Amino acid sequence: MATKTVATEKRYRIGEFAAKTGLSGPTLRYYEKEGLVKPHRSDNGLRYYTDADASWIKFLLHLKGTGMTIEQLKQYVAWRAEGDATITKRLQLLKNVRRGFLQKFEELQHSMTILNDKIDWYQGKVDGHISDSEGFANYLASLNHEE
């Protein structure tokens, strides 16, 4: 069975790759400058990317979506390049990111609860279930007593 080499993979110029990944050309160049992605070079020096690079970008964007900073991403990429000897360091980094993510997630859940309560109160006003004289604070107090 033949293995797929970079030479036979689909090659994407930066514009095509930007469209494929949802990132802009300048963002891809920034990621390259920061060492997060390393595009391939054609014989005449033009940068190109492959589907494997798109998968890598997708993974980086997932990490970034957890709140991982560019500096943390750079550290992760550097340790990954060093191989299995850095697994413990990468694990600790990811655990630290998870801790921060969970804290932010709890804050977002609290904000969502407040938003939903306010929407419910306004909807109750519109539907006539809440009297004009009942304020939001009283509405919240009534919710707390029902539990």
C-alpha cells in the first residue's frame, strides 16, 4: 500500500487555505511568524498548506477557544515538537487552561441565568403574567422562594 506524500496531497495557496480554515491571510502569516503553523514551500518558494495543516489549525483554534493564549499555544507547540519527554509539561499546561476555562464557563452560566431571568420577566410583562407593579427584584425573590 502506497503512503501519501506531501507531493501528492492537495496543496492550498494561502487564499484558498484562509477560506478553508476561516482565518484571514494576515492571521495565517501571524500564526506562521509565531511558530504555530509551518507552511510548506514549493520549489519556487511559494507557501502552501495541506489538509493535515487544516486539521492542525482546527485543533489550535479549539485550544484557543478554551481561552488558551497565544503564548500558551506557542509553548504547547514548542513542547510538542520536543516529543514525548514533554508530555508531563503539556498535560500540566492543558490542566491549567481547563481550570481557567471552567471558571469562565461558570461565570458565563451565571450570566446566562441572569439573562434568562430578565427575558422571562419581560415575557411575563408582555404576556400579562406579571403585573405592571411587580419589579424585577420582586420577581427574582419569588423565584427563589419557589425552589
